[in-house]
Amino acid sequence: MLVKTFSSAVFGINAEKITIEVNLGQGINYFLVGLPDNAVKESNQRIKAAFTNNGFKFPGKEITVNMAPADIRKEGAVYDLPIAIGILAASEQVNSESLENYLMIGELSLDGMLRPVRGVLPIAIQARNDGFKGILLPEENAAEAAVVSGIEIYPVKGLRQVVSFLNNEESILPISPSFNLDGGLLNSFELDFSDVKGQMNIKRAFEIAAAGGHNIILVGPPGAGKSMLAKRLPTILPPMTEDEALETTKIHSVSGRKRLIKGLMIERPFRKPHHTISDVALVGGGTIPQPGEISLAHNGVLFLDELPEYKRSVLEVMRQPLEDRQVTISRAKFTVDYPASFMLVAAMNPCPCGYHNHPTRKCVCGPGVVQRYLNRISGPLMDRIDLHVEVTPVGHSELISSASNEYSLEIKSRVIKARNIQKIRYSSERIYCNAQMNKKDQELHCEISSEVSEVLKLAMEKMGLSARAYDRIIKVARTIADLDGSEDILSIHIAEAIQFRSLDKKGWAENIS
């Protein structure tokens, strides 16, 4: 008897339907074909034990299981449930009439209970698009799948419950779709910019970065507040749109690194990898390709503290994703794309000891050491960072001051206002903020007068700016104009943008003061 069940395979952040064909024939044997990996091949032993422990009979016949399409590699234990149900249906222990209506996923334990799997959100979207009535899946994955409307989500505990449901012996209530972004409108962070004493120019730089989605680097001595400021950036970022929330959740779903108990991610991710990270862990890849830290930071913030301490190779592989906003991982038989549109926030000391040009402490680094330390970061990477900010130590008078500081919500309201201007501006294009503009968008939306052009010309000649740095200044000036509510980019906007390119000046060490 031939029976078909349906499951799904995840590639990148998308899924594809997998048809599982089970046929019983003469003889006693078990064949599993269709390019399965070791985890799929081992399903035979898990299924046998689950059958025994739940009172089901493993048929003493030749069992052939084909997973189609056969040219796609099947990975993981997600196929345990549909294979098991296919065998039970082929041996007439399960009613096969309704199998075509449901997509099934889940890893079987030896006692027949279902364990959660990863990649449920893209699987649920694919199942809806393919016209399935519902999905049978482990209870722990139900909340994540429930953010997808238009398909019924049936949470199940184990194999016996699935069999009872398909045999119309037990009913399972599908859970209602839960999709709510309202929580992103309020700050749920313990940190706040009101905690930061002084540092008004740096707060202004972060406001500009948040309003335009710009990359930023902080340069200053230890204890000046670089990490403290960076950790508070998510508190002033605008709430995610529906598309951003879905895409971000899909990435974290397929990574399997975070249990999405509440379903949809509504807070922008903040990733802080250690400086010992490998290039594969940062960008993504591996034998079985997985998203790296830059993809896990998609639509959020990637914070690289002590930037010169990262291996040069790690930093260099990040250059292309910063430009293209996606990562392409190629293998012999397939290619996977992961989104990587993130805000890069980097922090570094001005020298190995940390006190070069410090107002009160003496630098102990020898001649040429400072420049060699700074040169660990390549010029092309620095070109891709829009805002360069010097962080100076906060004085005693500012630390003990009782003056009230601006709260994150106040800054956030201005950021949202500027982002709304950009949303209208780019409504017909597939970009969300000024930092994502390409050359064509820039020519269309960033016209400058001859007076402003002259200011830029002088800056390029004096600072030796590259063409990419020139574009960055234009984009930052566009954001500053949006914060001011100005349709035109004025000289004051360009001047403020130029002051945030201090590291472009000839001789980094001489210009960090």
C-alpha cells in the first residue's frame, strides 16, 4: 500500500514542501531514500521504539520511504513524525483519508513524545502558501507558528495524540493566530539614556545613527562610557514593522539558538559577539549552513567592542555584507542567502594602553605603536562606517550633577518622526532608511545646492576623503535634515555630518585628540 504524508525542509530563511511516500512490499527490510542525512536515517530506530512504547505495530514487511524531491538534501529529525504516520497509515493503523490536508513536523523521543524543532515560522508560511488546512507540530513550537494567519495550528504532545486525531477519536483545538506589534511601541528596557551623564555630542550622534540606520564607531579611553552608550542604542530605535518582525523571527527560528516561546520578536536584536569569534561564526556558514551573528543582528544592532582586537580576516569578511545587506553562502550543490541589514556599532581604544591624547593620563605606548594599532582596521572598512565619534571621559562635576537628562522615549519620538519621513520618501522602493540608499536613490533624494557642494569640496580636499566617505556624508546630512524637518540639505547639515568623519583625516593618531 502506498501512502503520502507531507513535511517541509528549510533553506536559508525559506522552506520547501517535502512529500514523504511510504510503500509496503513483500519481504522484510527498510529503505530510506531521497538524500537523507544521518539524523534522518536514524529516525528508523526512534520510530521503532516509539511504536513499541505506544502499542503500535511496526510492520514486518519491506518498507520503502521516499522523500521527494530527491535532489534536495534532507537534514535533521524534523521528519520523524511524518515518516512514522506514513508507516502507520500504510499498515492501516491510521486513517489516511485526511493526510493530504496536514503538514507534519516533529522529532520523536523513544517514548513517542514530540520534541521541538527549529525553523517553524518559515515552515508555517510555506504550508499556508501551499494550501494546507493545518500543521501538526510539537506544543513548544505552537506559539511561533501561530503568528501566521490563514492556517490552523494544531499543538500535539506525542505520537499517540496525532494518531487519535487522524482517526477522529480525539479533537485538538487549533490555537488562534497571535500577531501583535503594539509592545514594540513602548520601551521594555531596563537601560535608558537618562542614565548617561553629560556626553551630549555622543547622544546626538546616536540619535542621528538611529534616525537614519547609520553605522557608528566610538573611540575613547577605558571607562569613558563607550559600552554603556552602545547598550542603550536599542532603546531609541523605532519599533519594527510587520515585515521586519517576521523576517527577524524567521532568522532566529532557523538558527535554533533562541526558543521563540512568545512567537513573534518585537524588539530589535542586539548582538555582542566576543572578539575571539571566527569568521564563520560572524558571517555564517558551516557544513550545514547556519546564519551568523551579522544575520542574527538583522534589523537590529551588531556591537563589536574592542574592534582592533578582532582578527583582521573576521573584519574583512564583514565588508561585503555591510554594503549588500545580505550574506550569500555557497556550497557545491546549493546556495543560501541570509539577510544582514544591521546597524554596526563599534568601539575601540585610541591605542593599546588606551590613554593616547587623554586629558589627564599619560600614554605609555612607544613610537609608532599607536599607528600600528589603529591600522589593524582597514580603510575600506572604516569607509563603511558613517559616524566617527570621539568619547571623552566625563568630568567629576558632570558625574555628581543632579540635572535631569533626556529619557530614551524623548529621543525615540524624534527618531520615529524622522523615520516616518523616510518611510514616505521610500514608499515606492524596498528600503527603510537613509543608510540603505544606493547611488541612484542618493541622486534622487539628496540634491545639494552649489553652496553646499563647495563645503563638501573643501572637506574632501582637506581631509582626503574617498568617494565612499563622500556618499556617507551625504546620507548622514540627509538624516540630520530629516531630524530638523527640512526638505533640503543645508550647509549646517553637511557641516555637522563632516565633523563625524574625524578618522578620515590623514594620520588617525594625530587627529584623535
